[in-house]
Amino acid sequence: MPSLKDIRKRIGSVKNTQQITKAMKMVAAARLRKAQEGIETLRPYSYRLKDVIAELAYRSDFSDHPLLEQREPKNIEILVLTSDRGLCGGFNANINRATSRYIKENEKGHENIVLDVVGRKGNEYFKRRETPIKNYFEDIVANVNLESASTIAEKVMGDFLEGELDAVYVVYNEFKSAITQEIVVEQLLPIVPASYDDDANATDFIYEPSKEAVMDAVLPRHLTVQIYRMLLESLASEMGARMSAMDSATSNAGELIDRLTLQYNRARQANITAELMEIISGAEAIS
């Protein structure tokens, strides 16, 4: 049985841990609010941009555009969005497992599968696996912005246009709420316009300077914005998962402190009782 001193030391250690988890929860909550504001601001623009491309594709035939070219998916790339740090529950583990499962289920349909990884946790996981990592994007998660999204977009778009890749997919956590994230596997390239049905307004637009120039400007922007949205979704999901994990850890620490305090009081009471018994026994022996 541990001594009173050992129990006191353990209670102090758990209290220190509880303070750390509580502070991490507050930091994650603050970052979650900021990330949530960002994703809620970007989502309408991102979805509307999808609608614009769908409408353009409906009104005019742009199927011959390089970014819309459908090929047999022999060589594919999977962009995996993870975090740089842990202590966020199953956030990274779920993404890594979902990616591995997707690779296993689809490896027979593709000749070659490579990975682009965002986040240190994903890189540490997949560098020990068979699927090769083609690109590892560092310092993205710490500072998610449009420029970092553009860097990723230019890289995957360049490889696709050069014919090195036939399709690009993204695996990421879509933010639903602070306690709910949904893993999504989404095709990034070739761009597939959403269905659009508006026969009442089927007249074509007047394009300046030309249809091709408009699509050459809109499609790369669309790709960059979608990657930026996915990065923000992943960041908000990470902060939500970390806040929930730290809240659970703080609660568990509180319960452990209560149990240790009860154990300490019982042990202390047992020591007092034993000392009283010794005093009474000594007094009776003298008398």
C-alpha cells in the first residue's frame, strides 16, 4: 500500500496535469473559434464557385479543357491532410486509417498510387508504410492561408497537366461541430462540374476576352480555393478534436484526484486509528 507521502505527491502531479489540459483546452477553444469563422466565411464562396463552373460547363462545352480531361486512372495521387501535433483524440489515427483503407480497396484499379502529405503526423505514419510519399508539405498546418493552398494547388496541377497523374484525391476531416468531424474522400482532379439543370435560362454568356481565357482563370482559382477550404476544414476539425480530448482529460484528472483524495483520507484515518490503538495498549500494559 502506498504511503501518505506517495499519495500526496501523486495528487500534486495529477493537479499539475489537470492545469495543463485545462490550459490546452482553452487555447484549442480560442483557435477553434478563429478557424470556424474562417471556414464559415469561405464556404459560401467555395460552393458558389462550384456553381459557377457547373453553369459554365452547362452552357458551353469545356470538356476539352486540360483540367477537365477524364483519363483512365492508372496513376493517382492522394493528398492526406493531418496535423503537426497530437493530443487531439482520434483525429490523425482516423485519417491515416481511412487513407490506408482507401488504398487497399482501390489498389487493383490503379497501377501506381502515391501520396502528398500535409502534417507531421501523417508523414510519420506513412513513411513506415509501403505507399510512397511523393511530396511532404511542411509548415502548412501552423499557418493555413491562401498562399500555402496555392503552393499545393500549383504542384498537383502541374503534375496532372504534365501527364504524371491521371487523378488526384483528397482525404480530410470535414468540420461539422466542435465534437463532430466527418472523414471525406473527395476527387480534386480532374475537376468534375456539378450537375446543373436550368433549361429556362439556357442562353449562353458573352465571354471576355474568350471562353478559354475565362476557364483558364476560373479553374485554377477553383482548385486553390477548394484546397484552402479543405485545409480550414481540417484545422477546425483538429481544434475541435483537441478541445474535446482535453476536456475529457481534465474531467478524468478531476475524478482521479477525488479517488486519490479518498484513498489518502482512508490511509490517514487508518494510521491515526493504529496510533490510538498503540497508545491504549501501552496504557493498559502500564496499569
